[in-house]
Amino acid sequence: MAAGPSDASGPSGVADPAAGNDPDGPGRGAWGILGGTFDPIHLGHLAIAEQTRETMGLAGVVFVPAARNPLKPSQPSPATDRVAMVELAISGNERFRVSRVELEREGPSYTVDTLEAFHAAGRFAGGALPDPVLILSVEALRGLTAWHRIDRVLELCHVAVVPRRGYEPPPTGWFGATFPGRATRFRMLEGPDLGHSASEIRARAAAGRSIRYLVPDVVEDWIARHALYGAPAADGRPWTR
């Protein structure tokens, strides 16, 4: 995951009783950060971002396409396609932005480097920079201990954890036991649990099956026009419905 504050574009049940009770939680006007390969971005990503923004009172959410996820060996589609699809998907929401900082940085896309970039800039998306809120799924939370410089990550941000179908939330006490002294940096959120999967969407596109209602129409059109994921080319298809 990762992003840079200066290049954001556009207008851009609780498992652990300790989690979510930080008296020094995200400041007023905090921004959420949703990272990933977005290969492709789908309606689940958008729903998660919007509900987290609303629930936590965030100023907005920045989508941060990763160049290379160090925890995923597979190579994503070209960055130009992935960024274009994100830009198209969020174009109707003035609270959403996209940043290319990870795509412009060499090497693996470490979250800590992105957060350091946010704080170094001192400003984000045109406003002052309170502690940002990193948005993660329960699935990603399971692997958090393996993240590069995770202690520093938790110094630089709060973490909002959203459900993922097929993955149980952590048991009571897990945050405190796993991240001593940092349990209040986490907040477990309810829904949305839409069960969307980028890998499933890629497989459906490759098989020539419909991905309508799984991705925004403009993203579906982009995939068809550029024959991404082995989808049959459809250059004559209307750009929007």
C-alpha cells in the first residue's frame, strides 16, 4: 500500500474491549488511507472506504495503489491501468482521492514509507495532517505482525479494521497481547461485508463472464476496452451506459 500527500488528485461487535477507546484518537479532519493493488478496484473497496469515512467522521479517504506488494509474489497489472481505474471509480465522490507516491518510489511498497512521506509533507489533501487512519480488512490484520517496521507504522497512524467474509475477527485481548501498549490504536468496525474479490473478478473477466455489479460501470468499460485480464476486447462498447 502507500501514497504521498503532495500528489493526491481530484477534489479529493468489538473483538477487544481495549480497541477503539483511544482518548487521543484521530484528530478532527483526519484522512483515511486505503491501500492495495486495486487490480481491479471494485465496489467492495468503495463501500468500505465510504462507510469507514462516515463511521469515523473522516475528512475523506485516499486510495493508494501499490507498485509491488512485498507480501504478494504475483505482479499486478500495469500501474497506468490500475490508477486509471481508481480515478474513474472515485470520480463522483468529492471525498475520495488517489495518490501515486508508491508507484513513483522504487522497491517494495512498504506502508511505513508512505506514512513517513505523509508526515514529512506536513499536509495532506490540502489540509493539516492529523494522524491518518489506515483502513485494513480482518484478513490483512492477520498478517500485520509481518509488516515492515510495524511498530513505526502504529506510531504514525490509527487502524480501522473492517470485516472480510470467511475471516473471523480476532479474539478478545488479541490487540493488547500482540501489540503491547498499542491496542487503542485499533478500532473494529462493522460491515460492509460484500465478499468481493479482485482475483475472482479477474478470473471472471478472463473467462468472458459478466463482472457487472461487481465493479463500477466505468471500470468494467476500461477492462473491456483494454482487454485486461484476458477479457475479450470490446473497443466498440459505449464508454458509459
